[in-house]
Amino acid sequence: MLEKHVDILIIGGGPAGLAAAIGAKEQGVDDILVIEREDSLGGILGQCIHNGFGLHRFKVEMTGPEYAQMDIDKVRELGIPTLCDTMVLSVDENRRVVAINKEQGLMVFNAGAVILAMGCRERPFGALGIAGTRCSGIFSAGTAQKYVNLMGFIPGKKVFILGSGDIGLIMARRMTLQGSEVLGVAEIMPYSSGLNRNIVQCLDDYGIPLYLKHTVIEVRGKERLEGVTIAEVDDMRKPIPGTEKHFDCDTLLLSVGLIPENELSQGANVEMSNTTSGPIVDDEFQTSKAGIFACGNVLHVHDLVDFVSDESMKAGKAAANFINKKTKKGTIINMLDGKGVRGVVPQKLKIPVDGEDAENVQVMFRPDKVYENARVKVYNGDNEIYSVKKRILAPGEMADIILKKDIIQNLQNAPIRVDIES
Amino acid sequence: MEYDIIVVGAGVVGCSLARELSMYNTNVAVIDKAYDVCDGSSKANSGIVHAGYDAEWGSSKAKYNVEGARLYPSLCAELNVPYKRCGALVVGFSDDDKETLKRLYNQGIKNGVKELSLIDGEEARKLEPNLNKKVTCALNVPTSAIISPYELTYALADHAAVNGVKFYLETELLDAQFVDGLWHLKTNKGEFTAKAFVNCSGVNAAKINRLISRKSYQIIPRRGEYYLLDRLIPLPFERTIFQTPGRMGKGVLVSPTVHGNTFLGPSSNDIEDGSDTSTTVDVLNFVFDKARLTWPEATMRNVITTFAGNRAHEDHGDFVIGRVEDAPKAYQALGIESPGLTAAPAIAVELKNLIVEDMQLDKKDNILPAPHRNKPFIDMTDEERAEAAKKDPAYGKIVCRCEQVTEAEIRAAINRPVGARSIDAVKRRARPGSGRCQGGFCSTRVMEILAEELKISELEVTKSGGESKILTGRIEDVEGGCPIC
């Protein structure tokens, strides 16, 4: 078995892994390896041929493949080694990484630092407990997107979509454009979990109805899907009898949530968050295991790839600092979800010790419902240390605040809590 | 097509029998209307090798259950399929339950079940700490075991096939006439003739029986719905946990599977159409509520899929096994509901003995062993994985990430003697898509490999045969082409 050392091993060659590699390299570490399970770099961006990527980071609007290519080019230019078509089988807490591919067979890497950048996956149909048959024609939206955009196949002609996540909205438009009929989109919540611009550009522009507070309660069809039944739900998300509507369709696409893909992280025994379903990290994106970092959608599901890249760049730099023994030494305090707040990241923060420079810390979270003209307040123990007014907060769009370095510098050794006050 | 013996039904009973008969000098064919072997009750059940305390003493169920359970360990070892003696607890919550458990205990002793003991709630929780505090009594059944019912059935079919049994799938029996010493079987795929005819057709067995016999049986499809949980969560129970049984069966179980998942179920509801394996909201809710009696901490969070299977419940409640009284050279296994899976190897031996006696068959000199089956990649050590990938680079390509299934294993599933021809067929043989993403990532690749190995277009690949195609067309064939590219 080939066994070798590498300073920083990055698991995943999607936007998170690529940005982390760039960040690490720019911070002065040369011995980096990016491992990607697919046969090319770029991750899910490769099948996202619609535009809307890069506005924040590059100030231009690009398609997914174009956005990915920016980072791929940069990685090549920086001479960072990558290994595609290679699957990481396990990572342990000592950063021993086992991977396999067709050409080299099984490989073992002893990594100075590991960056988890495996992304996320879609919640499958089976997990929803929807009644009915187990016919064909039911796809997660991303799988359908792969068939259409990468493989050139049409998954169905008459389509219903469950869930208004961004991929579902994008696929509503995509299926319409390639000649299929999209009958509607059902969303169990009273609001869409997708970006507002996608609702406008992908549904409204094509006259596709969005049924809020509705869900699919049954699928029919012996072999191929023949139809679905939707119903309105009450505030407990239980279907209301008598509100059923039937649609004859041969295809059901699901966009009902993304789940960080953390099987490897769990193998390394990193502490996990029940709220984000990702690892618990500090403000340097280090998990509970020394030298193991996490960023991008494996950490928490983002709305925009631009934010994935920003975060991952920072994680890459932090991993490089770890290799160069420049990791911060401060006292660790917890960051907690307060009133109306879910999934604060990072979950831990270091109070700089004497001689260490404080840095701005970006705190990300999702509101638990829609708020208008609300105030986000941050407490350190009982002291309010930051407050900002937000015109609109919605679960579909991740919120963030920046705690400036002077605030960080003066933190007390007490938990930080983020609240939304309406 | 002429055969000596035709077995109708490629479930676990039919395939067990076919394998038994394949060791004799005789020509055997198995026909089944489904797209794959193991497509009915045999693929969707609890996968339990029951110890044998449950069936009434003196019944056929008791006899074949106990004998089947005895045959299982060596059978699974020979076929190289999983078998795990995980044990079972039958738990009770009341004095009435306690009385029932005592009755089951005595029945078990009478049936010849070993190692049974009655324990109290405390002792039960010592064995299984996640049990409900309200459990007051339990029957401890260390000899209860779990298997993979479909992996077993595929292995039985493969072993039969390498010893000469022919399988005709999508072949539906329409009529059967005994003329001039031969059975003439009319099917949608033409006529078969056979000297002997065996009915092992599960929920359809009564219908098939009516073609050949005046004695009428009534089979009621009794549906069971299940939840399957992610194997990433620690197993709540090491043993199969039954609740004290009632009139409609053994109640809702919480049990590990041989692959490390936990399942909840089954329900028990009589339905009309034996091919209807839909799940229903009310029943799934019922199953969940019942399971929480055993396991109060159960949550929906870890559910990866729900499914249903139909039991072939015969009106009189017992197996009907043997010669068909009013038809020559005709045999049957009818009403094979629980503990049918456990009983299958014993039923097969019984039917084989009758047929061998009636037809005076000789054993073959050269019986081929069951085809070699590599250890699943997911169960290999790193050293074994390195070795496997060195020998066959396709072991270096993981197609299903949740269950770590390699390209080599998917190709092998398709190229087995009775190979997979659909996405579901591959899934059940090699497990891609059985994990927590349910094929979200790997189904596209499995489809390509199927198309490649079967030399068909991707558009022809189905989920499970018939019209269950995955795709409806190519973008390039849409009028005006792709509007984007």
C-alpha cells in the first residue's frame, strides 16, 4: 500500500475544496493535495449551467461551469496537485486518510491538516414517508439536473415539483425550456426556501404556480409515475382533509432540503451540530479534532457559491496557519443560537491572548421564520456587544453579521448568544 | 419448451426448490411473471429466521419453521450470504401479555426450540437498554436470527442456474392442462410442457391452484408496511424486538438488518390486490406509533425509506404443502406467509422428496458448488481492498458512496447467473442506492453501467422492468433541440 505524507489534504474538489486549496497555497503551504471523487473538478457547479454565480465574489454574473473554471484555472496556475476519480474511504482523528482509485488502487495519506469539503446531498424521497407506490419517475432535482445538463437526457414530460429549494426552482425552468410541462411546485412551508430571484425568474416568468403550505401526500403509478396528490397543510404541517388536488404527471422532482455529507467527518469523530448537521467549528473553521477543518456545504448549507468560496478560502488559510504553527491560542468560548436564530456558525470563538491580533469574525445563521424590520443582537454573557437592524430576514437566505476585531479583542470569557428581536 | 419439472414462482420457496431439484438428473425450469426473481413477498419482509415458538404445535407452520431454522446456518454458509444469530426478545406490557408469553414459551419448548427463557422487564432492559421502561416481561429467544431475504433468494437462484435450472421471467402462466401424461402450460411467452408441475406462487398461489384443481383455497394478501432507518445511527437494539403477538400476526418489530440498518414494521392489513405494495399514510403512522412502544426514542429523522410487502395469508391460517390431491404430478406450497421465509428451505426439501419419490429421480454425480461471491467491498479490510483493486481496477471506483459499492460489484451483479436487469435488481444484489441518499448520486452511473453491460440504450433501462423507464427521451430529439446549448 502506498503510504505518504502531505501537509494539507483537501477532501472534495468542488467550490469549497478549490477555494480552500487556493487559500492554503496563498498562505504559504505548498504540499497540498485535493482529492475529488468525480472525474473532473468543480463539483456540482458543473451541472449548474444557469447563470447567477459570482456576482458577489467576481462582480460578474457567470454560469456554474464558468465560476468553477475560475477556481480550477487558479488552482492549476498555482500548481496545486489534484487527484480526480478518487474516493476517500476514511479519515481518522490522527488525519490518516485512506483513498482509492482505479489507477493507483488504495492509497494512505498521513496529512498534517485535513480540510473537509465534501459538500452536501439532497434529501431523498424515501426519507419523506410519502405514501404510495415505488414507481419510476421520482427524482431528486439534482439528479434530474444531471440527466438533463450533463448527460443530455429528458427525465420526464409532465412534471410536478415538491419543495421550493433553489435546485427545484431552477429545474422548473430548465424542464420547461427543454419542452416538458411543469404543472406546479408545492412547498410545505408558508414561504419558499429558495432565493426570491429564483421564484421570479424560474416560476413567475413561466406562469408555474407555487402552492405554499402544500405537500405531496401520495404518489400513484404501477411502473412509471402516473400522478401525485397534493394537499394543504395546517400550522403543524399536517395535511388538511378535503384540500386534496390531483395532478396527472409522469415525473416528480424533489427539492426538499440539502444535507451536509458528513459520513467521513463522523468517522474522524469530530463533534457534530444537530442544527447544521455539520461539524462544530471555531472561528478558524477547525473542528473539535486538531488539524481537521471544515468549510462549504459540508459545514452548513449555503445559498450562494460565492459565500462558500469566501468561507473556504479562510478555512484554507487557517489550515496553512495550523501547518505553520500559527493557530490561535486563545480561550475558547461558545457561540449559541438565541431567540429566533438557528445554526450559528462558527459555534466557537477564541478570545485572542496577549500579543495575538484579533480579526473580524463573520457570524452566519438562519432565522427560524420571516422577520421584517427586526434587530439582530449579540450578547457576550449578559452584555450586549453588537446590534444591527435588518429590514428582512427569511429562512431561505442565510443571514450574517460581522463582529469587528475591537469587539473580539474585548470579549469576556462567557458564551456569546445571537438573538433576533422583532 | 419441454421440461421434466416446471416450478411456478421464483420467490424464496420456488428458488429453494429449484436448487434442491437441480441436484438431480432432471430438467427443471422456473417461470415467473415478474421482471426479476424474488419480486414478491420474498423481497419485502422482515428477514427473520424465526426460532419457532410462535407457530401452534402440530401445525405445518411449526414443523417447517423449526426444521427451516435448523437448515439456515449451513445453507447461508454454503451460499455465502449473510446470516446473523442476533437473538430476539418478545416484550410484554401487562399481565395479559405475560400470560401470552408463558403460552409462547411452553409452545416453543413443545416445538423443540432451544434456550428459551422468560425474563422480567429489568432483565430485558439489561439486555437492551433502549427498551421502553413500560416493558414488564419478555420472552428471550437467543436462537432467533436475521438474514437478507433477497440476497438469499438470488443466491438460491444462481446456484440452481449453474446446475442447469432455466429461469423464464416475465412469463405468466395463463392455463394448465394435463393431457396424455404431460402438463401443458400456456403462458404469454408460449407453451411449456412438463411431467410435473409445482405451484410456489405466493400471493397468486390460489389463483394458480384453481387452474389445476377443484379444491378451492382463498389467499388474502395481507400487507405489511415498513420504515428503514439509516445505518449511520447506532443500532438501538442488537436483537429483534417483537411485541406480544395478537390475532393479525407478530405485530410491529424493531430489528436490526444484516446490513446494520434498523427497521420498524410490519403492519398487517388485508387488501384486495396482491400486487399492490403501496404504502399508506395512516398505516405508516400506525407502525411508527407502535414501534415507539418498543423504542420510545424512535424519530423520523433517520428514516431513509418506507416500503411494503404482501403476505400470502391462506384463509385457514396454515401452510398447505404437498401433492395436489386431485391433479396428477402436481405439487404446491400455498399460504406461505410468516414464518414462510424461515420455513422455505424445509418446504423445498419436503417437496423435493415427494417429487424424487414420484419421479424416481437419481442424484447427479457432478453437482457444482454455489458460484463464488466476493466479500462486499464495504466489509473488506484496507489490505483486502488494496488487493481487490490491484486484481481488478473496477474495485477502485466507488459508485455508491453511501454503501461504498464499487463498479466491479455492480458489473458482477449484472453478470451473475440470474443477473440484474434493472436499477432495483442491481440495488438488491449489490446495494447501490440502498443507503441514505437512496441512489441520488449513483443511480445515473448504475444506469450507464446497466446499459453498457446489457448492450441496450440508456432509454431502455428501467427501475424494475415493464414501463418503469427512468428517462423519457434525449434532449437532441426535442423539437428545436436544446434551447440552451
